Amino acid sequence: MGLDVSFPEDKIKILESEKRALELHLSNRAEMMSCVTKECESVRKSLVEMNQKYEDEKRRTKVLTKDMTRQYKGMQDELLKKINERERMIQDLTDALNELKADCERKMIEKERMVIEKEDCIHRMRTKMDHMCQEFATMLHSCNTKLLQMEKTVALDESLEKKMTLLTSEMKIHTSQSNTV
């Protein structure tokens, strides 16, 4: 029987169907008992060999099945370990990412607060500078006005002094002329 059957169940079915065919064949040829006896012995031997082959194949299949099951379970355990490890890694990375996001958000809020404070400080300094500029302009205007007044006063004083000097000279001349007369 040179059939290449990959599943033992199929082989069993094939063998069982062959057995039935042989039994039918034997019952039809009952009258030819002498010839059939030899053939029956041959078939029995063949059946024993087949059963032996079947049992051997069954044992080998069982061994292979156990080995494959063991390998499968080993691979399954390994994959489960890898899956669990990856899930832990993903969770750790997710936690780290959430911490980074929260830290970044805190920093952004702090920076926004600092920017607002600096803008407020700049505004106050500008206001103070504008106020100081106005005071300085007022002071300059006041000083300029006073300087102009002082200049006029000094110019007036100089003019008066010249006139006084002239008057004094004229008086002296006049007095000296009067004394001589």
C-alpha cells in the first residue's frame, strides 16, 4: 500500500475500507477455499504488517504530536513573555510621555507667567520713563525760561551798569566843571 496519506485518521479510514473490501472478497470466494486460504494468509500477514505499520505510525505521530505540542507551548510561552514585556514597555513609555507632557505644560505655564511679568515690568518702566521724560522736559523748559530771564536780567543789568557808568562820568565831569567855575 504505497498511498501517501498525511493524516493518520485518513489512513485508518483507507485501511478500514480496504479491510471491508477484503472481507467482501473473501465471502464471495468461499468456494475457492484452498486458493483463498493461501491468499488469506498473505492478506493476514499484510494486515498484520499494516496494523504494525499503523501502530508504528500512530506511535510516531503521537511522539511528533507531543513534540510539536511541547514546541508550540514553548513558543506560546515565549510569545506571551514578549507580549507582556512589550506591554510593560509601552506602559512605561506612555507613563514617561505623560510625565513629559505634564512637565512641558508646567514649564509653558511658568514661561507664560514670566513673560506676562516681564511685559508688566516693561510697561511700568516705559510709563516711568515717559513720566521722567515729561518731568525732564518740564525741567528743561523751566530752566530754559529761567536762563532766558536771567540773560535778560544780566543784559539789562549790563545796560544799566553802562548807563550808570556814563552817568557817573557825566556827573563827575559836571561836578568838576562846577567846581572850577
